[in-house]
Amino acid sequence: MKEVLQKFISSSGYCSRRKAEELIRQGKVFVNGEKASLGMRVDEDDKVKVGKEEIRNKKEKIYVKLNKPAGYTCTNRKFRQEKNVFDLIDMEARLFVVGRLDKNSRGLLLLTNDGDMAERMTHPRYGHEKEYLLKAEGLYKDFDIKKMIASCRRGFDVEEIGMVKMEKIEYLGTGRFRVILCQGKKRQIRRMFEKFGLGIEDLKRIRINTLELSGLSEGKWAYLTEKEKKDLMSNM
């Protein structure tokens, strides 16, 4: 059965559906030797290439959670003298990260070759929660925490990434906060705290939607259990 080209590419685990659409628009996707167009339909008998790499579909779906240490990047590209989260996973399958963490942040990552699931987990319209614990630095004696919390909940504009807000933010004392986002803009929490003159000493993600970090040591990974997969899928 034929399916839309961008869905075929994402289902292979090569990239998300949005990224596949972008590659098609850029003229980097070819079907049977001809430049592809958005919306065209293909099946297993068609020869689909992104650049020089052939895309093969119907791979076994893999879902992995990883407790990322600080100091590791979340890109599929590897650079010399740069530690990468894929160095922590002994697996030949090509995976990509669902909702990256910046190099200095740590905690829960979800990795998969299921492009459709990745699309639903990361697209803003689905509003999936991501929960973080953090330690701020720069809080002075008379800092107005209530005013900051109210502003973060209302939302405000941040240069380069636009309007941002926090679904929930709770002060836990001694510079510690619990934050829940339904957005996922680049370095969002750090940039929002910078607006109030605060740095972040430590930032750790502990939950993505229904998936929790608990029980996984730093630097370790595990396949999702059937229950974890079922809970994630039912909440997408």
C-alpha cells in the first residue's frame, strides 16, 4: 500500500515528518531517480533516497530512555572532542532524540526510530508536558519570586525564540524550582531565567509526558517497558 512520502521517510526512522517535509522542499529527496515533491505517494517497491542515502522502511520500532549526564550533546552529528549521547548507547539502529536537552543539562531523554511518534511528541499543538528540576543562581535577599513566577506563567517574548511561557513553576526553596513546559524552544528555561538576571546551576528533566526518569542511573539507558510504551501512545 502506498503512503505519503514524508510519512514513509519518518516511519523508516531517518528523521521526523516535519524534517522530511523540509528535505523534500529543499530538493534533497529523490524517488526512482526523480526529484520528489510534497504529497507524492510511495511504497516498498519505490527507491527513495535522501541525498545519496537510500531509505528503507518498515524497521522494527525501537523506544529507549536515557539518563543523560551533563556535558553530552544530543545531535546525530559527531564532532571531535565532543561527547555525544549516542556514545552511551550500544546499538546499531539509527535513532534520533525526541526533545533534546542542551549540553549542560541532564536527565531524561527519549530516543526512537519511530518518526510518527517523535512528531506527535514534539509538535507544539499536542502540548505534551516536560517536567524539570533546577537550581538557580543569582537570587538575592529581596528577589521577588512571586512576581517572577507570575510573569513566567503569563509568558513573555524572548529574542530569537519568540513568545514563551511555563505551564507551571513552583519555588521549592534554597534556589530550587520545579518547572513544567508544554513548549520546547531552544534553551527556553535558561533564557527565561536570564530575563530576571538569574543563571542556572543545574537543570534536570525528570519526565516527558507519562515517561519518568525514576530508577535509571545517570549515563544508563533502557528499552521502554510495554506499559511505558502503552502509556505514552495513549496520551499522544
